[in-house]
Amino acid sequence: MDGNHVDSDDEQADEEGADLQFYVLYLTRFAEGFGFITLLTLLPNYINQLDPQGTTVLGISISAGFIIGMYTTGFTLAQTVAVVPMAWAGDRFDKRTVLLGVLGLGAAVYALFPLVDSSVSFIFIRALQGVAATGAGLMTLSLVGQLATVDTRAQRIGRANAARFLASIFGSLSAGWLLDQFGFSPIFAIIVVLMTVAWVGVYGRLDPDPTRITGFPFSDLAVNRRILTMTSFRAQYAFAVTIVRTWVPIYAGTEVASGGLGVVGIAVAVTVTAEKATNMLGQLFTGRLSDTYGRALFVFAGGGAYGLVAIAIPFADSIGSAVGTAMTLPVLGTLPAAYLPLVALSGLLGVADSFREPASMALFADEGQDNGGVASSFGIRELVWRPGSVLGPLIAGWLMVEVSMASVFYVGGAFALTGVGAFFAILFATHGRNALTAW
């Protein structure tokens, strides 16, 4: 009896210790997401403050359009360059040590933002932020995938993603208010504190990572059958999500003459928050469901539903006119008939993506864990997303100006549907009737 009681206590202590490690990683995911979304929200203020019109490099004047583009592209390019070395380091060395390094870098970078005094310095610090964000994202997801069992992997990843979405909601809604009340410096002080707390948590509570992968896992994983099947979907789906997620707020806030609804800024923020909130809440449950019923099924269902909802967005005005949703509300102001249906459809986009995302991530983690390189597997996942995230907005911008606002969502939805179509076709060719339940 006594011996069994001790064993039970030991097992309970082990489970509590494992849970604590996951909570530390969730906190890290929250801190990284809060910093990212806060900077994204403050970009218009930096554009106004730094005067990109007057930027010169080595005495040569640089166009304002190029400089404004580099405010975001500098961050994205640094992320792209950092993916492979960060993922390799995570597999070759202790992921905990790498995570501590990038969290320390992140804290230092956010402490530097209040010192920005020119567009060049802002772009440089944004690039460093991109390196820190990429490293933190890769290491936290890799460690969550590695620490979780195969039966709980999507559930744990879903909770980690939910923490990041929660940070996105808090960050996007609070950044503007904090700036108006206190200025730039206190905002970055909050982010530095969050990053520091995450660093202390990782240092004090996360066990060292014993895995060491020699060689270059990318070369084997890049031709892995399951990863190739996933990338056939993900490469197309990246266009869909980037286009649709970017253009929902553009559709809401752009002037009516340009095909938009012309609502005020807070109303635009509500459309964005609706998608993030439903995605966050959904991933608390859908990851566990995909662990039980199969990951491929949830990728297919979530991706397909996302495409169908995206295609429905241009019908928001017809839906609203039929139901009678044009109204005036406190704070939000006068709202056209299309607005409330757009908010509802944005929420449905979050629901659909909450089915797809944890299942997709768990599939990559499964392959990395089984074939020597969780960080490299997530690195491939990240790289496959890049073409769509860069080219998607260029395609959508051309469509909006040259064709119509509606065409943006039709094309975005079509990318999602062709992605799930390719995914299903490959699975069906391999597994037949068991296509969506084999994985």
C-alpha cells in the first residue's frame, strides 16, 4: 500500500512538472505574440513620426514608398533568413538554450525601440525583431511538439496557439490606448517585462533538451512523403490566409468609393478581433479532437471551410440588406448593412482555421519527432508559407484596383479550395477510401 502510494505521488509530481513546462512555453508564446502585434499596431504611428519622405542613405534619397514597405519587409526578410539556421541550431543543440538566447535578444530589441530616431534605425531594429520572433516561435512550437505525446500533441499545440491569439487580442486593442495615454516608452517597458518573465520561467522551470541531431535534417525532411503532401496544401493555403486575413479589415475600413464599407477604426478592429477570438477559443478544443479523430480530416475540413467562408464575404451586403442590419451603434458609429455579416463571417474564418491549424502543426511535429528534427520540420513549414505571404498581398492589391474588391475574396477562397483539393487527391491516391482517416 505504502509503496503504491509513493509511486502514485511520484507520478502525480511528474505530471505536474510536465504541465508546468507547457505553461512556461504558453507564457513564452504569449510574450512573443504580444510584442509582434503591438509593433504591427503601432506601424502607422512610426510612419507619421519618422517621416520616410526624407530618408537618405549615403547621400542618396530613397523613395518614401520603398521605405514604408521596408518597415514590414525588413522584418519578413530577416525572418526568412533566420529560419534555416535557427531550426538547425534547435535540432543540433539544446532547444532550451537557443530559446533563452532569442528571448534575451527579444528583450534587448524591444528595449531599443524607444531610442529609434530614423527610418534606417527602425528598419534595422525591426530586422532584429524578426530574428528574435522567428527563433522564439520555432523553439516554443518545437518544444511543445517534442514534450507532448502523439495522443496529446495537437491539443498542446492548440493551447500554445491560443495563448498567442490572446496576446494578439490584448496587444491590438491596448496598444493605441497606451500610446495615447503614456507614449511609446511604457509600451515597450511592458513588452520587455513580459519577455524577461518568460526568460526567467524558461530558465527556472524548463528541463534541458537532451536530443541532439547531427547532420542537416532539412535534406531528409524536405523529401519526406507526408511533409511533401502537407506542403502541397500549405503552399496554396498561405495565399488564401494572407489575402483574406489582410483584406477583411481593408474591406471594412476602405472608403465606399474604393469598394469598402468606410467604417471607423474601432469598428475595423472589431472585425479583426472576431477572427482572432474565435480562432483562440476554437483551438482550446479542436486540437484535442484532431488527436482523437485524425489530423488529416481536420486539415481538410478546416481548409475547405475557410475557402467557402472567404468566398461568401462579398455577399455580406446582400445578407445584411435582406436581414436589415444597417444601424447606428455607440462607439462604432453608423454601420452599413454589410458590416455585422462581415463580423460574423470573420468569426467563422477563425472557427474554420482553428480546426486546421493545430492539426497541421501536429502533423509536422509528428514527422520531425519520428524522423530526427522537430525544429527543422517546423522550419520547412515556415519556409513553405513565405511565397504566399509575400506574393498574396501583391496579387490582392492588383485585383482590388483593377478588378473589384469582391474578386480578392473569390481568389483567396479559391486558393484554399485548390489547396485542400490537392491534399485530398494525394491522400486518396495513396490511401483510397481511408484518405482522410489514415493520418
